[in-house]
Amino acid sequence: MVASSERNPYIVGVGAANVDIHGRSRNAVNLRDSNPGTMRVSVGGVTRNILENAARLGLDARLVSAVGGDLFGQLILSRSREAGMNVENVLVLPDAASSTYMTVLEPSGEMFVALSDMSILAQLPERYLAERAPLLQGASAIVSDPSLPEETIVRLLALAGETPVFVDPVSTAYARKLLPHVGQFHTVKPNRMELAILAEMDTEDDAALKPAIARLLEKGCRRVYVTLGPEGCCYGDASGLFLRAKLRPIEAMENATGAGDAFTAATVYGHVHALAPEETLNLALAAGSVAIRSAETVSPAMSVEALFETVARDRL
């Protein structure tokens, strides 16, 4: 079913929707050994997570993805609906296995290692996306992730028309996939290592961040957010504005996995509501802060009120 575009504004997400299996070791991880810890199963996927955060921030969020006809697929759809997302445009492939992401966390909550199987996205027919061109072109923004096949990414960028497309490179491997096309994205949110690949220059020193951001803007990007973990974020846009900001560090971190997805959702929120870049940047940092305080990939506490409260409390 193709969702109509009569309600505005709305955003569309095209990309991964999967089940996340998180294991957190009680002690330092021992390789090639069984590690006592805790396990948690939740619904995830970069694009789906961004949309859930956006829905919790009050945006009309519509997902275009694929799930299998298995229990994981049913869980993805039901939990996404419960979170306020529109899943009418998610393709169900009865004989396919739903995407799965498995991660091992250190006692601190930082990721130690992860595995993912998102091969179902390669089964998303080209015509399925083409039939949703009116949905894409009527959106205020499109969010995506590079777990999609490269040809699907190229097709999405062509179908988007004038709709700005936001992307999180996710990893250095995926950043290499995005490199030939990065200038066609409106907003890009890399970390320092991903920025080095996309800008094709060394970014180890802080002094290199501004020139690297400028290079992405020269390629055609309109906005670039470079996340720096506890050191906050650097921002640059096509107007020539360059910002750097951070919030007060968090002492007790539950799970860092969903911080980037929450950050991206807040940048989309700022775009849809035409907020000033400084305000959007602070809200995005606050969203990451709210996210890592929760054991869930997407924090149940995510809300516009929580973001403004976090900025007021933790802004430096």
C-alpha cells in the first residue's frame, strides 16, 4: 500500500529495520570464551531507530523497508506501530529472514563487537521504491542508511527529487560505499573516522575537522555533523557557518548503541521545524545524552521536553 501524502509535514525513512540482540558482559570481555553477562532483545535498525526517535519527538514518521514472515518480522512491525510509526509501506517477504543485529557490550556499555545480517534489503524490488516516488517527494525529509544495496541508494537519491536526504554512514566500511555519492546527500552525520573516508583526508587532529567538513560541503552536502563522542560535535553548513558544542559528560552510561540514531532524529526535527543551527545542534547532543541513559536502543524517555530539559541542565 502506498501511503498518501495529504498530511504534512511528514518524514520518510528508507533503510534497515531489524531485531537487535544486545549482550553486556559483567567483566572485561575474554575472547574465545563464554562471558557471563546480561542479554536483551529489542527492535532496531538505523533507519527504523531514527524514525522511532522522530516519532517520539512528535513527527509523522513513515518507514519504507522489508521484513521477513518470521517472528522477528512480526516483532519489528508491532513494536514500530506501538512507538507511533507508520509501517504501511514495509514490504513483508514471507520466506525471507528478517534483519538481525547482534552486539556485545563492554561493562561500561560501549560496543566491543557487533555482527549484522541485513541481506533482506537486497530483496527490496526496484519497482517497490519507484512506486513510492510521490511519498518520497512529498516528504519534508528522507532519512536513510547505507545498509541498502548501492544501486538502491542511487535510485533513492534520484527518486527523492527536491526532498533533502539525511544519512548516517554508520561505519567506515559503509562510508566507503557512500563516498561516490556523498555530495548528493543534504545532511551527513559521520564520526571522525567516517569523515576521513568521505572527505578523503586525515582527520586525526582537531585542526583537520573544519577543512574536512568544508570538503564535504564542496562536494555538494548542505549540512555536516561530525560526532566526537564525549567531545561533542562539530557542525558546518553551506552558508559558511561552523560550530562546535558539547554537553556535560554523563557519568553512568547504560548503552551507547542508539546515541547516533537519536542524534540524527533530532537534526531532522530541527530541519522540519526550521530551528536555528545552534539550537538544532544542542538538541541533537541532548538526544544522544537521553539515549545513552537508557538500556533500550531507543529510549522510552525520548521527547521534546526531555531534550530541552537536558540542554538546560547540561549545556556548558
